[in-house]
Amino acid sequence: RLAVASELLGLGHDVVESGTGDGALETLKAQRPDLLVLDRSLPDMDGFQVLDSIKNGDRADPIRVV
């Protein structure tokens, strides 16, 4: 599923992948994406836990979560 989503979204956009929630959070420390697509069933945590970590984080430039 990740490869298909990346291929489709990669048409005209830069795509950065992570197969885990921790990997996504690490990536977010260095980059600010225009769009974040999360899976509900990641191996280490679910997408809702990743969102909670983002919302409760201490980034200087917080990511808006709607």
C-alpha cells in the first residue's frame, strides 16, 4: 500500500516515506510537509498516536492538525 500511495502522490510532488510512526516523527523534526498521510495500523503505533505526538510536540513551527 505504501508503494502505491507514494507512486500516485509522487506525480508532481516530492514524497518522503516512513514505515513507522517513530520514523515519521523523526522525519518531521527535519522537514515540514504540506501534507501528511498516516496509516491507522503502523507497526509501532497507530496514526492517531502519531497525531497526538504532533499536536503535543514542542516544534517552533507547529504543524496544524485538523
